[in-house]
Amino acid sequence: MKYFTYLAMSVMIIAVTLLFFIKKPNGQPWLSTSVIYSESIEIKDEMVALSSGALDSITLAITTASEKITGATFELENPKPIYKWQDGQGQWHFSDVPNKNGKSEVVKLNPADINVVVAEDTAILSGSAKSAAQPFPQRAPEIYNSESINKLFEDAEKAKKRIEQRSKEVESFSGF
């Protein structure tokens, strides 16, 4: 099989090389570097056109999907200004409204650098979460009983035998 692959690759290389030397009826070679170059430029231009159109459609699809998921719209052309200021204790504050009691600076953000992260449920911290109120189960779950474990091992043995049987069938078909 290995030598057949080498032979096939050699024949392919010789066939492509001969296309540079064999002439058409008009005297031109069947294949030339100028033809390859011009075709590759055309293919590159088509791919760039397709990818830019695909990028626009993907961006639109992601924007609409994020709007549906979060229920919010993202204004990339005219974003609202973000203000920052430092209080008397040195703590920085960021808000969409300027500080009423002092000087605020407008922060310019690049929309490409903004990540939106969904807030986590912090009810468990106050002790009001449903999971905190539920007691732990007193007995072991059903999946750990001896019958289910024995059945699991039996199923594993059946699967092992089936895999061995199928690999023998594959070997008999391939002749190895």
C-alpha cells in the first residue's frame, strides 16, 4: 500500500509537470505560471469578496442574537458617555451620569474592547437561595446501589465484546 501511494504521487507529479511542456494546437502550453498567477489572483479576489460579505452577515446575526438573548440593543455608532470620578477616599466610580458633587471625566471606550458578562445570582450569599434551604439527601442516590453497578459492568462487558467482534469483521473485510 505504501509503494502504491509513492507510485501514485510520482505519476501525479509527472502529469502536472508535463502540462507545462505539452502544447495546445495554438502553440501555447496547457499550463503556465502566468495562468496560475492570474487564476490565483481571481480566486483571491472572489474569496475576499465572499468573506467580507460573510463577515457582515455573521456580525448582523450575532448582534440580533445578542439582542434577543439580553433584550438590550448595543449602539455602536453613538454610545452613551461613561463618566468617572474619584471620591474623597480615593475610590474610583464609573457611571453613565456625571458626579453631581464634583468633577467627572468622560471615558472614551472602544466598542471592540467591551465584553458583556451576564450577572451571577447572588441570592445564595444572603441565604435566601432555594438551594441553601434544601437539606442534603439522607441516603445514597439510586445510581450507587449494587444492582445498578453490576448492570453497568455487564453493559461494559457486552460493549467490549461487540467492539472486538466488529474489529474482527473489519479485519476480515480488509484482508489484514
